[in-house]
Amino acid sequence: MATLLYIRSSIFGDDGQSSRLAGEFITQWQKTDEHAEVITRDLIADPLPLLDAEVVAALMSESDQRTRQQQAIVDLADRLLTEVRSADRIVIAVPMYNFGVPAQMKAWIDLLARSGVTFKYTEQGPVGLLEDKPVTLIATRGGQYHASGQDHQIPFLQQFLGFIGLKNVKTVFAEGLNMGEELQAQALSEARETLLG
Ligand SMILES: Cc1cc2nc3c(=O)[nH]c(=O)nc-3n(C[C@H](O)[C@H](O)[C@H](O)COP(=O)(O)O)c2cc1C
């Protein structure tokens, strides 16, 4: 049985363009295997704690010395990690807000970045500790950045994923969504074509 982890992060929920494209892709993917399982991590409906000193202290604490509060944070981070580990493939729907990933997605990243668990440093540099698997990023934007050299969002996300071992990353862009109806329709149609074939 194949398992797909779906990370969603549009503040517009099901109405978000990234949620729509991801939903269509996942519906098609599920048809390939009637036993296919989808794990959904909705970063907006179920927000994660932001990184602060308390979160860092919890993640770095020894398991036999944790407070109940720290244990709850570690349990949550472990749950996120289990979701990533148990998936055969991952779909990340990532809208651009103010040039970056949604703040809620940054919180997910911050809980996944765990020294000795998802990455380690060696004399040769950092090594990702997660098993590689296909990751599809569905990037929706009001403007156009991909070919301009001004995209700091997807390169950041790819860098982070590669850092923890996920290097097999493909990105499908839907850009120019706020640049008029014609451009929007074209961008969505091209993204669908790439995603759905
Ligand atoms: C608060 C906010 C900030 C945005 N910032 C940007 C931006 O920096 N660059 C851009 O191209 N589009 C920006 N947009 C447009 C979104 O990227 C666009 O609406 C896209 O469809 C968002 O994906 P979603 O529909 O899945 O939420 C912004 C939209 C909102 C609501």
C-alpha cells in the first residue's frame, strides 16, 4: 500500500489555488491504487508552535529530563517526523506570501530540523538523515519569479529538504495568478497539464 503525505498551507483552505491543484493531483493519484493512503498535514487548520527558546530547549532536552510541556513539544515534532518517514511520496502545496513560504510552513520546517535526527554535521559538511523519496512542490504565486532570478522561496524550500535528505524534489509552478484572467487561466492549465499529464 502506497502512502502519500500531503502538506497544505493555503490560508484560503480549499479555495486556495495550491489546495485545488494538489487536491486534483491527489485524487488522480489515489485512482492508481485503491488501497493508497493519504496523510494530510494541514498547517493552517492545525497550526504548529512557532520556534522559540522553549521549543528549542524541548527539542534538545534529554528524554529522561523533560518537563511535561517539553515532552508534548517533542511528541508533536516526532509525529511530524513519522508522517514524513512513513510516506512513499510527499506533495507540498506552497503558496507565496510576501516572497516566502507561509509562516505556518516555516513552523513545520523548524520542527523538522533536528540535529542528530534529521541531519548531522560531519567533517565533510551536513548530511541529511531522512530516506530520500519523491517530493512534489506545487508553487502558486500572484506574480512571476521563477525565471527572473528573484525567487527566494522555492530555492529555500529545496535547500531545506535536501539538507534533511530529501533531494528528489520536483516543482510545478502556477505563476502570474494575480496578473489578469487570461494569464491565470493559462498558468493553471499548464500546471494541471504538468501535474495530471
Ligand atoms: C498576504 C498575501 C501575500 C502575498 N504575497 C505575494 C508575493 O509576495 N508574491 C506573489 O507573487 N504573490 C503574492 N501573493 C499572491 C499569492 O501568491 C496568490 O494569491 C496564490 O494564489 C496564493 O496561493 P493560494 O491560492 O494557494 O493561497 C500574496 C497573497 C496574499 C494573500
